[in-house]
Amino acid sequence: MKPETKKTKHQTTNPEPLIGAHESIAGGIYKAFERGESVGCRTLQVFTKNNTQWRAKPLTGEDITNYKTSQLESNISPVVAHSCYLINLCASNKETLRKSREAFIDELKRCEMLGIPYLNFHPGSHGGKGEEEGIKGIIESLNIAHEQTKGVRVSSILETTAGQGSAIGYRFEHLKKIIEGVDEPERMAVCIDTCHVFAAGYDISTDEGYEATITLFDEIIGLNRLVAFHANDSKKLLGSRVDRHEHIGKGAIGEAGFRCLMRDTRFVTIPKILETPKGEDLEEDRMNLETLRKLAGMQ
Ligand code: MN
Ligand code: MN
Ligand code: ZN
């Protein structure tokens, strides 16, 4: 008899890609692990509180234990937190700015308690006062937040934006200015949202465009600052400055762009997280994760 030489899926030289999705925390933040596992996530993004409200009930000891136990029992790491959408760190309205800073500080503390290393946030919208002023405001808010969370190990993650309305962060230069302007740049990192950069005008839909974009990011910000990707295709065209997420491969970026990302050996250990549309049964997450695995060359 011949010896069995058939290779199993687990013996491939490619590791399973570090991909996941944003999952709901309905019923408790720890429930996101169950949802993530059920669709095949290896990494995860969550809100640390109700996303549509300024205030949150403080985390209880039980919340924290449930969360940590669920993570240990799962195959999921790291977790990225996405901050509340109400937060605008350069709001012109004094009350909104105060609430934003307070909420951001609270979220940094919640992440620390849960052992979440990254708090992703949208830099802010200047609301008409101009990008320069907006960037100044964001820097000031981050300095206050970091000052009031000394010793907290959570990194503040600037997300690239599509540049909708008066949103700051649709040019890599904006993020560079913010990072260089804060007192503790070592607490800052960046998440590239593929839909947003594309809508902002960085053409990652082709091999050449993808390479050029990553090279530009490296020159302006530095790849050492990059800690996560949001993997979203775009319903809108290159440079549209409109933020509409589409299923992977079905939008204006298309499979070619995501193939570049999934096969980029520089980013093997960097989480790639879906924020694509889905229904209650999370079937679309399974589909999009499968597409990403396929594009990584896994299937
Ligand atoms: Mn976001
Ligand atoms: Mn995003
Ligand atoms: Zn978006």
C-alpha cells in the first residue's frame, strides 16, 4: 500500500487570513464573540456601548468577566473597538465638544477594562470652520483625552474617511498632521477603510493603484502606524467622496483591489474587518469572509 500523502486544509503553507467583521453587541458585549465565531471571524470589531447614545452604563465586573471568558474561549484576536458615531472631536458647538471629549475618554477607559488594544474613531467634521481649524481641534481633544487616561494602553486609531461633508481624514496628510501634533504620538495609530480611501480618490482597484496608494501611505504616515483595515467595497465611484459600503468584489473597487490587499505579505498580521451590509442571520458576513479567503488564495 502507498503511504497517504494527501494534504489537508490545515497543512497549507498559507496561514488562515486575519479577517473578521463588525458584530452587534446586543444582549451584552461578550455576545459579539458568539456572532463572530458563527461566521468564521478570527478578528472582530465592536462598539463598547450603545452607539446612538452619549452615555453608557458603566461596565460591571460581570460584563468584564463574561467578555474576557468569551474571548479566551474563542479563536478571535485582536478585537478593535469602534467609537460612538456621535463623537466629533472638533465640534464647534461647545456642548457637543464637551460631550464628545467625555465620551471618547470613557471609551478609552472601557477598552482598557476589556483589554481591547485599539479604539478606532473618525477624526471629526469641522462643520465649516475649515480643515486647519478642525485638525487643531482634534489635536487639542486628543491631548486632553490622553492626559486624562495616563497609563491606559489603548491606542487611539484614526480612521481614514471618504471626505463626506466636512469630514477630516480623507487625505493621508490630515492624519499625519494630527499624529505629529499630539503630545503623545506613540498613542496614535491608523486604520485604512478601503471604501473610504477609494471614495476619497485613492485608486486601490488596480495593482498599480493599490501599490501607489500603500507607498504614499508609507511615505506620508508610515506603515508602522497601520494597525487595521476596514474591508469594504464601495457603491460609489473613485473620488466621489460619498461613503456607501458594498459587498466585497461587488462594488467599484472590485475583486482585483481586494486580491492585492489579501495577498500583501506586509499585512498578514493586520486585522481586516468587514463593515458591509447584512441581515439578522449574518449570511452576508459568511459570504464576504469567504470571498476574502478566496482572494487570499485559500480556496
Ligand atoms: Mn468608521
Ligand atoms: Mn470604516
Ligand atoms: Zn464608511
